Amino acid sequence: MHTPNLKDTMTASPYIFTIGVAGDSGSGKTTFTQGVRSIFGSDLVSTITLDDYHRYDREGLKDQGITALDPAANCIDLLEKDLCLLKQGIPVEKPVYNHTTGKFDPAITFSPKKILILEGLHTFFTPALRNNLDFMLFVDPAPEVKYDWKIKRDINKRGYSADDVRRQIEERKPDYERYIAPQKEYADAVIGIGYSEYGRDLGEERNVYRVTLSQNRMRHSIKDIDLSLDLYSILSLSERNFSLKFATGVQYGQRMGELIIDGELSGHVVKKLEHSIEHQTKVHPISMFKDREYVTAGDLIQLIISWRIIHRRIFLEISREGNPGHPGAKETPLTGGRKGIETIDEKPEGSTVISADRGLVRQ
């Protein structure tokens, strides 16, 4: 049977597929949806940063004595209304926050593309927001990693002084724990990032970190969708340290599978995964990490997240078409975001570890 190009299917469909990414400021939210942007391109993908929905500018926050993490410092009600319209394909007049000046620029007319990514602090803070999101991802770096990243970004790109950033970090801690971290409970996937066990300096030198992907269970799966790791490439072609571990357990109030990757793997691993996505989507070419001899844990997780999002989009398309033989086909309305959700098949609790140190394989 002929399988249409997923890009063509999405272009012809009235459905606006929404991805919500939440996490603290400077946590790397944009990085882990970069795969979706790379695969589907700017013609199909649009992005909103929720900083645009701040209620106060930089001086206003100081005057109010609150941080941007406090929901009261944001126009969440306006965001809810705009997302509802955007989900229906209706353009909105979107505010624009300028990080360079710390003030608001004139609003712009924003039209959603077939994939709409929302990134910010409160992306799935309320039921109204969650109900209009098809996939929710929370990015959760370890505190020391997050602070190092934020200091570097805010000094180099946003014009803050080092003292300003450190003071802001301390001021924001209580609000992060109170308002931002609890959103992990609603996420389809949570990405944790820590310094590599092979050396903290590898983060700065080669962007090597220990990355954990926690995902919820899949109640519905699609037979033709798969993503396989080539153990030969993993175990035989790498000359750098790496480890892979999988475990199951209860996190954030739900049963989740946890994939932990550290170090660097042969680029052949990613090439095979990219070819698998090409085969499943009929989108060619997919080459996110071209000419890379090695890829990091973050690169691999980025690709796996892309696959998971593609899986959700295909599932929703099947449901939207009303295939009566497909499980949950009647659960997902055209404008809904959270019904008919697929989750990973449950496995017995336990863990599997595959690692290689300087060419010596342990299993």
C-alpha cells in the first residue's frame, strides 16, 4: 500500500499539531525540538516563546517585586485564548518581548503553521493550556548545569552582568519549585540533563552530558512505526566512552520508562535512526547530524523525541480520519489535544545497562 509523504499529509490536513515545551529559563528547551524543525522545515513549523506573554517588562518586574516565574507576572489568560484560536488555525495579534531592551515591541499578526511549538515557563500550567497541546515535553537540567548555561546565555546574549544573573537565580529558586517544576506531572516526556560521569569538562568541550529521557506508557501503538537501535554500531564502532541504561518505575505520579544515555556514540547509530524515520514518514533526506563521526547523548535523545512526536502526529491523523478499526479512533476530536493519547507499553520493573569504556564493553 502506498504510504504518503507525511509532509504532504500535514499540509493537506486542517489539523494544527501543537507541541508544548516547559522548563526553567535557560534550560535548553529549544534544543530538544530542533529535530522537529529540521525534519519538517520552516514551511511547516512555527514557534512561540512564552516570554512574549509576560505581563511586565524588566523594570516592571522589579517594581512589582516578583519574578517572571510567578504566574501573576504573565498574561496566561491571553495565552489560553490565543492558543485556542491558533489550534483552530486562526491568526492572533501576538505580543513581542524584546530581551535586548527588556521592553515590549509592537504586537505582530501571528499565523500558525501545521506544527506549532510553544516554549516557556508556564507552557502547560493550566488545564486550558494542556487541553490544547498534543505533546508536552519538560526539560529539567540539574541545577548546576542549568545555572552554568543560564549565566553564559544571559551574559553573552541578553546583556546581563554576572552579578545580575546570580542574584536572579537565587531569587527565582522558590518560584521554580512552586510554579514550574510541578508541571512535570503532566508531561508526556521529561528530559533530565546532568554532567557526564566521564568528566564535567566534556560539557564545555564537546557538549557531552548525561541525559535521561523519562516517558509515559503508550496505550496505543501503530504497527508500522518503530525505532530500533543497532547494537553492532553501538558496541563495535565506538572508541569513546558511553553508557546506555533503561529502567521503569513511578515518577511524577505516573509509571514511566527511563532511558539514560551518557557519553558519545558512533555517528552510525544516528544515521540508522534517521533512515528509519525517513522510511516511516517518506520525508527525505533526514540528516540532522551530517558528517558527524560521533554524536552525544543529547543528540540521540533529540532524535528519539522527534520520533515520539511523529508517532503522536501519525496516531492523531489516523484517529482524525475516523478509522473504526483503530483503537481510540473515536477519542480524538479534530480540535482536541489530549484525548486518544498513546503511551508506552508497560514492561516489568527493572533495568538494562549497556556501556563501553575505552573500547571495553560491559553488559
